[in-house]
Amino acid sequence: MSRTVSYECNDRVALITINNPPVNALSQSVRQGLQECIDQLISDDQADIGVICGTGRLFISGADISEFGKAPLPPNLPDVINHIEQCSKPVIAAIHGMALGGGLEVAMGAHYRLADAGARLGLPEVKLGLMPGAGGTQRLPRLVGMETALNMITRGQPVSAAEARQSGLIDRVSSDQDSVAAGIAFARELLADAKSGTAELAEHSTSAALVRRTSDRSVTALDDQALADWRSRLQQSARGEVAALNALDAVAFSANTDITTGLAEERRIFVQLMDTPQRAGMIHAFFAERKVSKLPDIQGVAPKEIRQIGIIGGGTMGAGIATSALLSGYSVVLIERDESTAANARQTIERNLQGALKRGKLDVNTLQTILEERLETATDYQHLAQADLLIEAVFESMEVKRSVFSQLDAVAKPGAILATNTSYLDVDEIAQATSRPEAVIGLHFFSPAHVMKLLEVVVARQSSVELVSTAFALAKKLGKTAVRSGVCDGFIGNRILSHYRTAADHMVLDGASPYQIDKALVDYGFAMGPYAVADLAGLDIGYATRQRKAADRHPMDRYPGWADELYHLGRLGQKSGRGYYLYPEGSRRGEEDPELAGIIDKTRQAAGITPRSFTQQEIVERYMAAMINESARVLEEGIAQRPLDIDVVLLYGYGFPRWRGGPMHTADAMGLDTLLAAINTYAQEDAHFWKPSPLLSELVASGRNFNSLNQP
Ligand code: COA
């Protein structure tokens, strides 16, 4: 008998319990255990009905994702679920916590389903580049109808127990906290009803009459127009992702056929998806985002307790960080330089919180408590004396930051953490402005800070391990994904961005238009192209960075002079209504500006360049080669500890398409030798910019890939 599934019969009800921590994934031993327990139920003279339940915090989290891409181990899940459905005695699924993917498919194979009031039920496979492959695309429409099934399967979002009850996915919502007890009670009711003749099944005397198979139900097809509408909506939203469109085909198929043919078709499509690079990319992303916070150096290091957070600077960034902290239960003291800017900061935070209220992220009472009791705005640093963590979010200038830090050093209590939100500057140098550099760390939030999920934890030379552990614990409480970075100009993300943006600028110098580049990258799957991003951030930011780095400029650097000219023309991007794009009347969607070409041409002429044409493919190849080459340098310098850290930064902070898994995963998929050969070709025209990273060359020479460096 399997170690992970147990069978116990009491008073004619057999309890089949899955115990596979941490999340009851349907690994081989669970599948086998379920199969054997159903056999036992069938042959057990003492049992009339079975109840499947899970231990721990949730029912079943789905197929065991770590088995994907490997040789399948029998029994396979569709067979196990068919076996449950074909069981000659009734089976109930008693769901608590969550039933996801294969977990919900198991429940749909059972004859009855109940869930506790807080449960979430869903088929999230599209988020892993897959679709349900164990009957979900055939059984869900039979239970809830085509529209609801398509909504759940193509979006991958779970529904609440109440919604599941309403749609017919489950039979009841148990208010009882103990779903096992509720499942057993449901079983006894069914048996009693069948016996007493009060139920619809009165005429039957044995429990076999209670068997009610989802597969026996029929599905009403969508009409052609509705199906075409679904397809065109998904084509628009999928942006290159294939899973949801395949899921649409499989679900639509359920209406035209019997269950056996439907399941075979589902299997055929599922197996095809399993072989796609998109599946590999999304599953890499799934595990990377979980491994990213498991840093060997902070294992077992207890984080400091944080209750009150002080924030210095109430601009967009400071106010966003304050909002995020308040939404996560912290008290905040925000310091601005005078009463009027402090009042503005409070207004921005209130606006952010109102937005959160509208989106259902907090209720009116909590909003009121936050504003009355947990948010203080002030102008005097003395108000920071009780803060456990102080986050500086002032103007991006070393001089200003150092001055702020020496003042913080004077007022912060012993043991307080002093953090800077700088996005480029040397955190070691900032730390030296204090008498306690071991208490200084970088917390690089991304704008808008109450929305963006990424937090770069910038570990300075003397930052203590306890600080790092606290920063990761803080990120978790804020609902953010933290990535450890070392100190360098721009840390992991902005440093790599600056390099691939330079590659894009070179292509513009040589003849590509910024619009063509943005389009190529959006078609590749990025949320936005680099020039639309620049407009969003503000072209003054790029200008300030170029000014800051002017002294270090190399004579061989190719300079994007047009970008300075745009700045001098007051074309600052979205905020001034005009940057690379035009934003008429405050619109956030840019329109192409015919005047841009002339501005860029002036720079080309000054540099004596005859423009040439670029294909979409060449644009993407050069952009990716620059991104990956710089990523490799970030790794070899130890700024990022593992390739997966870089993947997570680009996925969470820079709009990298999730289904491509991140730049390091993409590099492995492309083949590092191909990539190195491309870089060497580009180096023939510009050996200064296109220097292959030694790490990349070494990996190619030793036949390894980036993923080999992800292993512990
Ligand atoms: N298969 C294998 N491992 C899984 C898993 C699955 N289906 N679901 C979660 N895990 C692992 C995680 O990798 C993590 O492992 P680790 O501790 O070694 O890092 C552990 O279980 C806990 O998961 P985590 O995501 O950290 O816990 P959580 O409480 O935040 O979230 C879930 C739990 C179930 C909501 C979340 O893990 C999830 O969404 N899982 C995937 C569900 C899914 O897509 N199912 C369909 C599969 S086709």
C-alpha cells in the first residue's frame, strides 16, 4: 500500500486520505495509492461509500510539476480518475483549502463534491503552458456549461466555493471547518436518504444507486459565433502563448463527442503542449520564483521584528512604498521637507489606498484605521526615532543620499535598519555616511511600488546576514518577490537594462526606428518595448543617468545624441505628452510621431552613418544577445548568485514574457554556442560593445548551460 494514501473504514464509510506534504501533489505514489484505495473500496464488504480527502493545508495542489518533462510513471492520472469515476460504489471528494489542476480533476471524477467555505477551486494549467490533461476539459463543461468552463480553463483563475456551488461544480459548501467530518456527514446523509426512500434515489436499495458519473452528463455546444468570439478574444490576449487557444479547442470538442473520444483528444493536445518550449519556460519560471528566496546564507537566520517603518521622501516612490507597507499591516512615519509636500504625500497615499479599496484589497474600516492610526506624516527626522526600518526614497544623488543617511544615523534607534531605495547608486558609499554600515542595505522597489512585485535586496559589503534575512521576510509580508543583488551600477535589473537598451540605441543609430524596435520586442512577447518604457519612466531619468556617467564614457562608446535632444526639447515622455511617442490629451497609449525620424537623422548624419534596414528577427537577436551577455557578466561578478535570480528580476520587473522563462532560460533554449557565435559576429563591426562574457565562453567550452549553475 502506498505511503501517501491511506484507507480506513468506519461504520460503512471508507475514508481515503492523501498525505503528501507540503501540498498533496499527485506524484506517482499518490496516483498509485488512489488507484489501490478505490480497488479496496470496491472489494470491502464493510464499505458502502468512499470519501477522498487531503491532510494539511489543502486538498490537492495538482499534478506533481517536478515530474513534467520526465518519462511518465504509471499509473497515469487520467486512468486513476477514470477508475474513481467508474467505481461501483459512490465516492465523495471533500475539498478543503484548494483543489487545483489535477486536484480538481480528481474531484470531478468523484460522484459528489463538497468544499469548505474558504476553498478555492481552479484549473491553472495554462499558467504552466499546459491545459488540463486528466479530464478537466471534458468534465468541467459537463458540470458547469461551456461558458463557465472556458472562463475557468482559459484564464486559469480559481473560483471560490460559493461560485463553484452556484455554477454546479460542487454540490455543497460546508460551513464546518473540518471538511473531513463534513464529507463523512454528507456520505451518511446520502446513504440514509437512499435507504429511507426520501431522496430521488428512493427506489434503489443499494449504495450503487448513488453513483453519479460526470461523464454521463451531456454538454451543450457553443454556437459558431460565440466560439469565434472566444477564439478572437484569446488570440488577442494570448500574445504568442499557445496553451489557452489549445484549451479552447479541447473544451469545445467536449460538446461534439462521447467522453472516451473527448478524453483521447484532450490527451493528444495535452501531450503536444507538454513538448513545447513554452511549457518548459513557464515551469522554469514557477520553480525559479520559489527558489529565489531560498538563499543558502540566510537559512536558519531569524529576521528582526519590524513594526514601524519610516520613509524619507514622499514622491511617487516613497508614497508607493508607504502604501505597500500600510496595506501589509505596518505602521508608517513618512518624512517630507515641509508641511505642504508632506500633505501632498499623504494625499498620494490616500489615493493609492482608495484604489486598493476599489479593487477589494482592503475594506472601509481598515482604510479608516490606517489613515487615523497607522500613517503619520511629519517634517522632523526626530519622528523616526522609534522606526525599526527606515527606507530612504529621496532624489537620486549621492550627495543628497549621504546627507540623509548621516541624519538617519543620528536619530535612528540602535538596531534599526537603514535602507536606501536607490536604483543605481553605490550602497557601500552610502553606508559609509553612517557610523553603522552593517545596518545599511539597499531595498530597490519598482514603480509603482504598491503594485510591482519585484524587490531587489542590495547587499552591501558590510550588510549583516540578519539584515538580508529581514529584507526577505519583509518582502514576503509585502507580497513581493525578493531577489538578492550585489552592489554595482544599476544592480541586477537596471544594469542589464542599460546594456540591452544600448544595443537598441545602436540599432537606431544604424537605421532602425524606435517604433520598429518596440514592435519587434512586443511581438516577441515583452510587455513593452524599450522606447515606450523610456517614455513611461520619463526621458529626464535617462538624461540624468547619461550625465552622471559622462565622465566615465569611453571614446569608443556610440552615443545616442538624439536622446539628449529630446530631453532639451522638453519631450520628457508620457508626463509631458510627448517623448518618443505622442500622448495626446493625457492618453497613455503612444502614437508614432513623424518628427522623431528627423531628430534621429541629425545624430546619424553627425556620426557619418548611412542608415541600413533591420528585420524583426535581427532586432530581437541583437537585443537578446546583449541582454544575455550582460547577464552572464552580472553572474561572473557575483552580483547575481544564480541564473534564476536574473530570470526572476527580468520576469517580475522588466516585462520579460513569462512563457519564455527569463533570459537565462531563453539562452539555454537557444543554445549557448549559437549565442556566442552571434556575439562574435557582431563583434566584427563593434568589438568594444560586443565583448563575449568570459563565463559565457567558459560554459560553451565546457559544454554546460546556465541552468547547471542553478543547482545548489
Ligand atoms: N507539484 C510539485 N510541487 C509543488 C506543486 C505541484 N503541483 N505545487 C507546489 N509545489 C511545491 C512548491 O514548489 C514548493 O516547494 P518548495 O517548498 O520546495 O519550494 C512547495 O510545494 C510549497 O509551494 P508554495 O507555492 O511555496 O506554497 P504556497 O502555499 O504559497 O502555494 C499553491 C501553494 C498550491 C497555491 C501553489 O504552490 C501553486 O499554485 N502550485 C501549483 C498549482 C498548479 O499549477 N497545479 C496544476 C499543476 S498542472
